[in-house]
Amino acid sequence: MGQWLDSLTTWLAANPQWLGLAIFLIACIECLAIAGIIVPGTVLLFAVGVMAGNGALSLWETLLLAYFGGLLGDAISYALGRYFHQDIRRLPGLRSHPQWLSGAQTYFERYGVASLLLGRYIGPLRPMLPMVAGMLSMPLGRFIAVSMLAAAGWAVAYLLPGWAAGAALRLPLPDGFWPQAAVVAGGLALLLVLTVQSSLREQHQASLIAAGLGTILLVALFIGWPHLIQLDQGLMTLIQEERNPRFDHIAVIITHFGDFDVQLAVAALLCILLLLARKWQALLFAGGAMLSTALANGMLKNLFERARPDVLLEPLHTYSFPSGHSSAAFAFFLTVAILAGRGQPARLRLTWILLACLPALLIALSRVYLGVHWPSDIIAGALLASSLCALSLALMQRFASLPPLPARVWWLIVPSCALLLTGMALLRMSEGVEIYRY
């Protein structure tokens, strides 16, 4: 198998015109029932991602090819399950390995939609779950919606590291970039692993553990950010290299979702709706998490007084560390996710948090893309918000568990907050994008 992989990557390196098709097909096979278990698609995706980042393809082209390839793999797998139903067990490969299907079916029946989101990142489950969804007659519209969302996060998680490594080899990055990147990535990975494990084990102090670990990493970042300049400059070089005027307008729209007045308005609306619904515990948790994040962010900005990157035509005069857009976005979306996960199993609670991090991460990354913040700024903002959200939850649950909100309350919260966020962001967009030109 190793010799075959070496031959394929060598051939693609000599014929880069086929690289785009290779990314699409490998992503499709990686998400295709049975084939995705046999073929080492993860290794191949990293290898072709490195080649793409070396100059053959832009980041957007690489991610889109992987995204649509993954969607095609999901669709074929779902169609197979929908067509054969229980007879799917007679297909070659499943007859000799029935545990592939039975394990995925058990996981799907237990966690439903959440299994398609979380299972996307679990190798043996990823190619089998769409087929199980079809076999068990999951509604097509619901499957398509979940697949489109899951494929987006999967494409970024599996292609971005390889593409970034290839681009980093191509561009003249500062000395010390890789050691600093390894330290930061290792710290974040350790935080995620320990937090997820404590949640899955239903530990009583899981929220306090998450708050403590996040605070430790945040303090380390506060102490070490002056020594991360090579990492910040290197990542900024990579991102600015990929800037495209066609995407600037999209990035500006996304970044306006995190503006101070927009986040203040939606946070106030959420608290008002909880007040009208007389959900006092939820109100105290939400208000405490979002207010403490806003106050802490303002104080830390004035304490560190870090200058923004020299990218904009009209540089902003406020300080950059930590990012207010990142902290506000993560505070709001994590608050909503924590409230949505009350009363549900640990895996579903983690699924809600994963979903909440996607829009918050987009807002945070838009700041780096537009050259408004350094990468360490948005990392600090995310850590600040997540630590204070976890601490607020731990304090609220010290004496009594935070109860789930009834469906009628969510029918008020979701459309009201979505309309307010969208309306205010589009209103800000009408003011123009000239400040974000470079």
C-alpha cells in the first residue's frame, strides 16, 4: 500500500493538471461507503493538500473541490442505503465485515442527526453513516441539509492543514514559525481532548475543568504573545496571499455579524426574551457569560495595547488583543449552544457546541482575512469567551442543574435573534467596504 501511495503522489507531482480532479475523487472515495474504510483517504488528502498549497491550487479551489467530492460520496452512500435497505448487508465487503454496518447503525440509532455531524470525524464511521441514514429512510431533505453542513467542516479540517503546510514550504516564512505553530496547536489540541473526555465521561466538574484548562491556556497566551510574532506574521502572510477581491465582500458581511453594536443588540435581545419567558437561571447564565466576556475583553485590550496589523488602507485606532469580534461571537453562540444542549446526552451537547463554533469561527477568521487582527488575537478572544462561558455554567450549576428551555421559548429565540443579526449586519454592510480594502 505504501508503494502504491508513493507512486500516486509522484505521478500527481509530475502532472499537477490532474491535481484538482484527484482531490475531488479522493474526497468522494473517503466519504463513500465501504471504499472509505479500505482506502487511506486521510493520508492521501493531506498529501494532495500539500501539493495544492505548493502553488498548484488556491485555498478556495482546494476546499471547494474537497467539499463537493465529499457531498458526492455522501449522496452515493445514501442512495445505496435507500435503494437496498436491509439487503445492503449482502453487498461485497459487508458480508465479510458485518461489524462495519452494525457499528454505524448502532451509532446512528442512538444519536440520530448528531451522529452524521460527529461521525464525520471518526474514520470507520464516516463512510458508513450516510448509507445507514438511507437504509433507515432518513428524510432526504434533512440528510442533504446535514450533509452540506458536515461536509463544510470536514473539508476544512482535512484539507486546510495539508494546504497550509504546502504553502508554508513555498513562501518565505519567518524563522521560528513551525516551533511556535506546534506549541500553539498542541496546546489547543490538548484543551479540546481533555474537555471532550471530561464531558463524555459525564464528570460532575466538567464545566469547571473546561474553564480551568481554558484559563491556563489563555494566561499562557497572554504571557507568550510577544514571542509569537513569527507565527502571527507567517499566518498573516499565508492568508493575505490568498485574498481575492471576489471574496472581500463576503468576508465583510461575515465580519459585520461580530460588530460591537450587532453583538450587543443580539445579546440584549436574548436576555430580554429569557426575562419575558421567566427563565431566571438561563438568564443569569447567559447574562453572566456574555457580560463578563465583554468587560474582560475591554480591560485586556487596554492592558496590552497591541497594535493592529498594517494591512488596511485606513488602520483602526483601537487595540487588537484580544479580538472583540472573536470573543463576542464565541460568547453569544456558545451561550446559545449550551442552553440548547441542556437535558441531552453528552454527545448531543458537544454537537451543539460544535455547530455553535462554526459561525463564531467564521466571524473570527474574517478578521484575520481582512487584516484587522493577528491570528493570536482571535485565538485569545475564543479562549476568553469559552472559559467564561464554562465558568458561568459551572457557577450556575453549583447548587442546581440548569434546566432545558421549552420548545416555545426556542421558537422565540431562534427567529428573533437570526433576524436581528442578519438585519443589522446587512445594514452595516450598506455603509461600504472601503475600510477593509488593502
